[in-house]
Amino acid sequence: MRAPGAGAASVVSLALLWLLGLPWTWSAAAALGVYVGSGGWRFLRIVCKTARRDLFGLSVLIRVRLELRRHQRAGHTIPRIFQAVVQRQPERLALVDAATGECWTFAQLDAYSNAVANLFCQLGFAPGDVVAIFLEGRPEFVGLWLGLAKAGMEAALLNVNLRCEPLAFCLGTSGAKALIFGGEMVADRLFYIYTSGTTGLPKAAIVVHSRYYRMAAFGHHAYRMQAADVLYDCLPLYHSAGNIIGVGQCLIYGLTVVLRKKFSASRFWDDCIKYNCTVVQYIGEICRYLLKQPVREAERRHRVRLAVGNGLRPAIWEEFTQRFGVRQIGEFYGATECNCSIANMDGKVGSCGFNSRILPHVYPIRLVKVNEDTMELLRDAQGLCIPCQAGEPGLLVGQINQQDPLRRFDGYVSESATSKKIAHSVFSKGDSAYLSGDVLVMDELGYMYFRDRSGDTFRWRGENVSTTEVEGVLSRLLGQTDVAVYGVAVPGVEGKAGMAAVADPHSLLDPNAIYQELQKVLAPYARPIFLRLLPQVDTTGTFKIQKTRLQREGFDPRQTSDRLFFLDLKQGHYLPLNEAVYTRICSGAFSL
């Protein structure tokens, strides 16, 4: 594909000819002829189709950068910024607990957080001390970490679903000197935010004040939120989506935020109507769960104009907007610790954001080629990473600049975990870049589409299989059922065979009916070889599928009492998989 820079150079050449005083019509015709003849029309098309989007994206970057610079020069922290909001509107509703109906004004939130700060100072805690918070999402959660921040202390926000060893691990690595927990946690059940831990133990990501501000500000400006908006936040407050992108709108911009400690598909739209919500947050599978609900009159009676989040599958994107009448989907890509967040600002279906093709260096992120089996970076003769062309899947990376609050990488409490996420000589010799671990694809106009998380792609029959794609197809065929897809090793067989774990709580699914439908929509290599029908699929607090245990147990019937099946290609349907069949597959007697 022709480089955009060459097209831009032709436009510049045309301008120079005019400035030099050459006959305008002749020079224009000649330059235009050369430009179009060399393929420059494709770049002109890109400019025409993306200029408005890119200029808006640029304006968002500029606004966030200017605001950050202003606050940093003034030495403003998140509590300081919140203080200014309180002074402007002390009696406006700040937080609403949808579960209890309890309402907190900005003045009340300020008073509560002040009391927390004073208490911990009186108890002898000092700036820099860490205090762990183990509490479900409600206004006190925000007041606690905000109060600790006012006193210069750091909060470690623990996932309320953690138990035993993972809980002890997170608590231990935080170095916390105290633990605050809610009464609901008694039955044995700025700050650090822990990663979801879907592929291992959670890591404590460091959130500094500038990072909190940047994440909240990008969401605010990219999706044109206004002070009059009311945001519905039913996400866990121990993760960045709920506590920064959601609650951050309250603390920094003065929006009212309605909190529900646990997502409820049946109450979602009722809550939105009750509290006059105009913006809702989603993550993971929330949209799919809402679509599983029976059609109700309330789902079209709300005032919600914008849904902000990530993980909305392209297969149900338009179905969601049409059924619920939500005009704009604010899909974004990002992680608590990353420096390469992107946002879908103009509603492009299926896209999680974009990078400008006209001004790619304004925001230095890139998709680079990797070994698809090992995820190892591929490099050119100069030792630099190889950029992907349009349509080529690649690893998303972001160039690191610790002096730039938009490009810095603060890493994790663990130095070894931090070093694993940094590569050198990526864009240029000697530079550093953050490795997202995620594979995306960019089209010719710069729109990016999420492909897979690192480790969620496997090879079968010489082809790469996207677990995300197969999960989306299977889930849609089964009426938005929970599905986990992963690759399993088979002795003596190259690559990994696809296996699908499907939630079947009432044992009603017919494997062969599933296969008949899969033949119509999936390539042969992408159809799962093994099926596991189980009561429910394990998920994290943010509805991410937990695959670690499933992958470990594989297709061995001795590891589970769930119903197992394998695809007999000769007969063209799934057969039950027992120990005798398992032994024959492992010995090579059954051909896969």
C-alpha cells in the first residue's frame, strides 16, 4: 500500500508550484496528474473520509493535554480538583446508591472524605502509607480512597470476589498497613488497581494523579459529556472503568453518578428511568446479558443517549443500539496501566478506536508484527519493530515518554512485572514502548478493531483461530449464552484443537444441532473439536471469561463430571467423549 506521506508530499508540491509563481492551471494540472497517477487519490480519499474525525480526536488530545498541563503546573491533585467542584456546586447530587436509594451531595462526599483523612492521621498513619479497601461499590468506597488521598496515603482496591490465596497475595504485595472492609465482607470473604488475573495472579497497577485525570478526561471530552449528564455506573469500583472513567466524571467534572454495587440485567433500565440517567457504562458481557432479557416497555422509555465501555461484540452492536434506542456507543480500548488508549468517537460499528492516518505521529501508537505462535516481536534489518499494513493483525504498542503525562507508563508494584511490559527500539533506536499484549487490526481509514488478547489465539490445521470470534458466533447462535473457547493440546497432533465450554444449566443443548448451525457460519478449522457443557462458565468481577482451569482440565473426562463431546468428522456430528474414547484419541486411533 502506498505510504500516506507520499500523498502529502504531492499536495505540498502543488502548493510550492503555486507559490513559485508558475502558471496556476498548468502547474495544478501537472501536479494533480502526477499525484493521481502515482496512486495519491487513495490518500485524498482517506483525508476526505477521516479529516473531521481526526481533527476532533486532535482537539480532544489538545484539550486533555492543556488541562493536564494547567493542573500539573498548579500542583493540583485529584482531591484538589474535587475541592474546586465542591465549591462550585456543594448541594448538587454527587453519588446515588441505586441499591438503597441513598444520595450524597458533593458537600457530603467532601465531609466524609475529610473525616476519613483526619481519622487516619490521628491513628498515626503517614503520607505514603498503603491502606487496603475490601468493599462493594457504594458511596463510602469513593469517600474512603478519596479521603486517604487527601491525607497523602495510597489505597489498594481489592477485588471483592477474591478469596484465600489470591486475596492474601494481593494484600501482601500491596504492603498495606491496614485493611478497611465492609460488613458484607465479614463472612470470610492515589491507589493500586489490580488486573483481572484471567491468565494468572493479579498484578497491582500503579495509578498516579495524572493518570486518573487523563483517563477520566479522555472519556469526558471524547464522548462530549456535559455537567448536566447523569451517569449510571454498575461496574466494580476496584477496577478503572467504574472508579476512574465513571466516578471520575463526578469528582473532576461534577456529574451525578448513580452507583449499583452489582450489575442487574433486570433492573438496569428501571434504574436509568428512576434516576434520569443519560449515560451508562458497560464492560465485557453486560450488553449481551441485557439482550438476553425479555423485551420490556421500560427498555425504550429511558433518556440514555450514550453507552461508554469496552468489549461490545460487533455481532450484537447494531442489535443493541436498535433494540434499546441508545444513539451512541462509546467503545474504547485501554487498560489501567496502558499508554495507548484509543476511543471510537464517531460511532463506527465494531471499532474500538482509531489512529490518524494523516497525523500518525501526534499520538505515537502502532500495530507491529509478531510471531503468531509465541507473540515475539518481529524486527527488520535495523532491529526495529515492523509496522503492520492495513488489514494485518498486530500487537498494539505505545511509545513511552515519562515526561509526558499522556505517554508515561507507571507500571506495577512488581518491578519484574513492569519490565515484562516494556520493549526497546520499537519505533526508533533506543526508545521504549509499552506492550499491550493485545492483537488488533487497523483498516485503511485508521479504524482499529480488537482481534484477541495475547494467548487467546491458537493454530489448528495451519490456520489461526480467534477465540473471540468463535465465542461471539457461538454465543449469538445460542441466544447470548456464556461461552468460553480455547485451544487444547492433543498428543501427536500439531497445533491445538478448539474446545468450547458452553453454559447449559438445564442440560437442554443438543450438540449436533449446534454443529449444524456452526457449519453455516464458521470455517472448518474454526469449528470446535471438543464441547464441554457445564452448569455455568466462570467469570471475573468484570464478566471476563475465566479459562485457566478449563484449559488445564482440557478434554480429559477424568478431570470433570461435565458432559463432554468430540467432533467425528467422518460421521459429521459430535459424539459423547468418555474415558475409552479419550484413550483412543490420545493414541491416535481417532483422526481429528
